[in-house]
Amino acid sequence: MFAYYLRLALRSFRRNKALTALMVLAIALGIGATMTTLTVFHVLSGDPIPQKSGRLFYVQLDPQTREGYRPGEEPEWQLTRYDAEELLRQKRAPRQALMTGGGGIVEPRDTGLKPFSVGARYASADFFPMFDTPFLHGSGWTAAEDVSHARVAVISRALNEKLFGESSGVGREVRFDGNALHVVGVLDAWSPQPLFYDLFGYDRQEDVFIPFSTSRDLKLDRRGTMNCFGREIVNDQTALNVPCAWIQYWVELDSPADAPAFKAYLDNYSEQQRAAGRFERPANTRLRDVMAWLDYRGVVPGDVRLQMWLAFGFLLVCLVNTVGLLLAKFLRRSGEIGVRRALGASRAEIFRQCLVEAGAIGLAGGVLGLLLALGGLWVVRQRPADYASLAHLDGSMLLLTFALALIASLLAGVLPAWRAMQVPPALQLKSQ
């Protein structure tokens, strides 16, 4: 029966080409605008590490001075070097890692390449198992190498191919800012979006990973925000006892149920530091999992949310117009519908026939809407926003495009189909 209804719909399309084109265009415009903004929202609000995001927690302490203190306010979002290294030393979580961003110049050897700049990350050993980084060759360094300030590095697949071609760089040396580092691992393609462990832009590429302890020995360049407070800083802002917050700190717990106990440990640590005179404020700590952390940091810009709701509003307007066009189309065929009813078709069959026609219009609008969405995403990628490069349609959003178009058109077709099935056959036959 479905095939028969579909043939009737196609025949109706050929008879009313202009009206059909208007309905397809109305749905396509609504779907195109909605899917453009919905795709951007999906990319920015997705879970970057779904297999363990509920067990990864970001640590915040409040080492600032008493001046300006207001109970309940948010603490610093980064840690001082002293606190980060002390928490790492106490090791109260199964896995924990301190880290910060950096960068420098790679000096190729015997390749004919000129020195070039790369992004870097200075971290402790648990960074790799904690974030499930995939290795193409080798592995990360060990905690013992953190302690010994070993001159080792893990490099990205892209950098490995640039320096060593198809062969593995493990066991070879890479010169970074004039320092020879022994390569112990090569990461496979890995770029979680957004880059949740350090929300400093969306399209940042990190090609060299170095032990944090080694980076401080070598005075490597660091990148990212820093907030200093208290006494005037006259020496190196990254020194151990300087009151500057600039390090990110993550822990992995066995289960989300362990979070309250670890939070209590952070509170106790803060009170100990207060008793020692380092902290001036009462314990004010936070422990947020990945998704809570992304929400707190406002990873989805407000203008993206607003554009998404405006696009849904535009889709609603398009559907209202489609309802009017379908009503006009179906009621113009009252004679045809009356004859079908007189020949034995039930109201339910007329209703289903009209919905099949509306669904076919929706699918056609979905195809055109997909093309408009692809064009809209191309426009988004030309914007100067730092998230623009992520605006690509993936498989799930592709399926959602057609599902949304079909559902929207079926909803738009309900009222016109209900009106069409109410057509009295007797009156229509008498008027013929």
C-alpha cells in the first residue's frame, strides 16, 4: 500500500510543480539553517572522552590572599606550581597529572628542512594513560623519569612523519629549542574536541610532549594564562614557591562515587596550607568531571546557543507556511478524495496517503536542506572564531538531517491530512 501511496504522491507532484517546489524550498531553508547551527552546537558540546569522562576530574584550589574574599565565590581555575607538585607527590588518586601548554622550535637534522615552530605540552607521566592517548610506536615516559628529570619526549604522528618519514622515531633524537630529547613514543592521530584538558582554543596542535620537570630545568617557553597575587614577583614567575596560578591539574578516580572523598582530601589540604600560612582563605575547592568542567568554562559560546534557538524558530515559521501550502494542495483535490472515499477508501487510508505525500516532500526538502547546511558550515569555517575549523557534518548529524526533515514534514502534514480525510464523499459526487 505504501508503494501505491508513493505513486499517487509523485503523480500529484507532477501536477502541481510550483506548489510542490515552494513546500520543498520552505522545508529546505528551515532544515539548512537549523542543521548549520545544530552541528556547531553538537561539535562544541559533545563529550570529548565518553569512555571515562565521569571518572576524570579537574582540581581547583584557592591560594589567593584574603583581600577581596567573598564566601562562595569560585576559586582560581589553575593551580600554583607548589600546590600542583605537592598534590602529585602525595598521590591520593589512582592517576593524576599536572600540565601546562608550551611551544618551541624543532631543528631537523639531515632532512633539508628548516627549523619550524610547534606546539608543546609539559605534563607528568599519567597524562597518557589517563587520557587514553593512542600510541603508534613506543609509549609514554614513566613516573621515575619525571623524578629524574629525564630528557625524553613523545611526539605526534605528524611530526614523526615530517622528521623521520615512514620509519619510527622511537629511540632517535629530536632537537627542541636547542635541546636534544630522546623520543620514547609516537602518538597516533589524536585530537579530542574540544581540547578539554586545557581549554585554550579549539584548533591548537601539540606535537611535542615533554616531562614537566624537564621543561622547567630547560626553561622552555610556556603558553597560556597566568594569575599572580600577593607579594610583588621579582624573579621567575614559574619558580616553585612563587604565588602564580598557571598549571592545570587532572585526576582519574576509580568511580564517580569516589569524588566526595577526594574533595574532602582537597579541603583538608587547603586547611593545612592555611595553617602553614600559605593560604589565607578558608578551604574553597572544586572537583568537576569533564562535562561539568566544560559547562563551567562556557565551552559553548552564548552566540552559538542563541543562533541555534533562532534557527529552530525559523524552522517553525517554515513549517507553518508548509502547513498552509499542504492545506491548499489537499483541499484542491477534494473531488479526487471524495471519489476514493466513495469507492471504499477509509478515512485512515486517506490520512495515510496524505502523510506519505507530506513525508516525500520532507525528504526532498531534507536533500536540499543538507546542501544548504553544507554551504552554511562552509561559511562558518570562514569566520575568525577559534572554533570555526570544527564545523563539519559527521555521520550522526547527516542522519539527523533527514530524520528532522521527515519528522518536521509529517508534523506539518497532520492537520492538512486530518482535514482531507473529513471530506464528505456524497457532496463531492453530487458536485461533479
